Amino acid sequence: MSDISIFITSDLTSSERRVSPQWSLEYFKQKLELITGVEPRNQLLQYFPNKYSNEYVQLPSQQQRNDERDVRLSELGLKEYSRIHVIDMDPNSTANQISSTISPAGGNILDANAEYQMSEEEYQKRNNTVLKWKQEQNLGRFDPEYELLQKHIAEENAAKLATIHINDRCRVINIEGERRGIVRFVGKIEHLDSGKSDWVGIEFDEPVGKNSGDIAGVPVFVCRPNHGSFVKPKQVEVGDFPELDPFAAAGDDDDSNEEL
């Protein structure tokens, strides 16, 4: 199974991470500690499958918690670009102490009796801030390997982007299975991420997309409802991929368990 992108958030952190469906739940929670600072034994995981909804389910179930070493992430039904929010159940933890004094929305400290917003210069001088905590924990952009990782990802996407053209047939394979379609857009999207990254807009053959070729109502290309999606170039494979026949008989290779 291919790795998938998941948004990981906590009261102090927010980042996009690649995770493997083959990881055990125990190993995944160890990874979450490095990202959020919350110890595995104190982690309460809220899973938001739809980024446009506040509805969530708690992960994992009681039975899965008892067997975290044997549970694989593939069993949790995680979707591409969904979100996991990590809550620290230890009220005396360092992360919770910081969170109680720092505004989690943006790291600005607000006076309780006035709408005073601290300047960025003043904020950077303080010791009890999210910024300082991230620096001490080597998280996010303070990770020594962060720049190297970002450079590698950028190079990988750039190389793949050179092979992708408008109207190319393509496919995207992830934990949900294989989706085929046509490339309808290639490039940067200012109102998605301020034009920082290159994206590939795809019109899928089936209604397995996230939109109609728009981002938050702003059209980038036009297609039928739920047939469009925007993905990173490295997720796209172009080639001679005709439309799949939904009525074709399944093979005898017993691959059904590999698609969730």
C-alpha cells in the first residue's frame, strides 16, 4: 500500500505528514510524540475524515488500544488528506502548560482584559511561547533535517511535473484504491497555498473526487460534481490508462483485501 498524506494537529502544532498504512498503531503514536510533544500513553486521537466538517470519531477503539502493537493503520480506514487531532490527557504536561498561556490559534498572547495583540518582535523575545517550544523540541522548520526533506520533496515533485501535461490520461493510487482520469490543470494555485506548491488538477472518470474543479468555490477548471481533485505531482502517474470497466470481473489473484 502507498503512503498517504495526513494532517496532524494538536493545541500547539499543525503539519502535513506522510504515513504508511503498514505502520503499527504503537509505532504511529511514537511518531506523533515527535510531532506534537504528547506522550503516547497520554494521546487521545480525534479523527476528522472530512476537512469541511467538525464531525470526528475517536481513534482507536478500546480493543485496538489494548493491542496497539498488532493494529495496522490500514485497519483504521484513514483517508488521504484527512486530519488527526492529538489531545494531551495529562493536565500537568509541558505542552498543556504552554497551551494554557499561549493562544493556540496563532501563538499571539492576548491580555484577558483588553484586545491587545503582541507584536511578532515581542513574541519572539519571550521564553514561554509555542515558537520557543518548537525550537527546543526541533519541530517543524526547526528540525535539522527539515530543509533537506523539503528540498527532496520539491525536487521529486519538479521531476514528476515535467512529465505531466494537460489532457494526459492518468491514474492516482492510494489507500482507497486506483482512480483514473484526465489531467485538466497543472501549476500553482494562489488561493490554495499562496502559490507555494505545484498542483495537478484531475477530472476523474468516476465521482471519486473532492470537488468540481474548484477550490473553496473558486473555479480552476470545470468538471462534473465530485469528479475533480487537486493532488501533488508525485502522486500522479500518466500513461495509457483507459477508463476502468466497473462491470469487469475481478481477477483470481485475490487482491480485494488490498483496497480499503
